[in-house]
Amino acid sequence: MSKLNSMSKLEGVVYKRLLTQSLEWFATLIVIIGVAVNATGHHPEGPLIMTLGSLVWVIVGVRWKTASIIITNSVIVMVTALGLSFYYFG
């Protein structure tokens, strides 16, 4: 029975690692697409796409328990949201 429990724990660890790794690469792809959209001058699509990528990076940072990633990407999200708010509403 303990062998079964240890395998399910191992499977859980592997699943969490694969999920986090998938999120990491998904976020990276989104940010790259956002940079490309920004470079072609599409506004507000570029900043919105990059903000989505940063939000996913915040999730990755929380899963990794890495304050630098959490703080950096949270600030990116807040600054972009504030900038877009001023642009459209203020």
C-alpha cells in the first residue's frame, strides 16, 4: 500500500512540474507575440497581449514562490492597466 501512495505522490509532483513548465512556456510565447504586435504598431492589442503574458508569469512566479517574478510581472500588469486607463478614459 505504501508503494501505491508513494507513486501517487510522485505522479502529483510530476503533474505539478509539467503544469508549471507548460505555463512558463505559454507565458513566454504570449509575451513574444505581444512584443511582435507592439512592434507592428497595433494599439491596444500589443499591450493587452503582453499583459496577459505577464499575468500568466505571475501565476508561474507564485507556483515557484519567486518574489522577483511575482513583483516584476505584477508591476507590468498594473502599469499597463493604468496606462491604458489614462489613454482611453482620462
